[in-house]
Amino acid sequence: AGVIILPGLEIAEESFIAAGSLVSRNTKPATVYMGIPAHPIRPVSPAELLSGEEIASDTLY
């Protein structure tokens, strides 16, 4: 939803990008990214990944 990823970058498995973010560098696995430019906000725990719960609901701006 309105995310911009600059050419040549890689989005790691299980990383999450918030709406409206600009990704200007490669991401790390299991991490939430947000902002312009996108920066890591918090790691995503294995329990969150397995539960299928909404990842962004607990992320603060």
C-alpha cells in the first residue's frame, strides 16, 4: 500500500514494511520497517510468526 522499494534492493523473508514507507536499503529477516526512509522498528518474534497475529498492531510510530 504505497510502499516504494528502490531498484536492486532485497526484502528479506519475514520482514514487514509499513504502508507509505520508502525502502532505501536491504532489510533484515523477521523485522518490522517503517518510515521515509524505512528504518527497523522492532524484531518479529518466532511466536508472532507462528501465531499469524497482526504484526503491525503492536508497532508504535
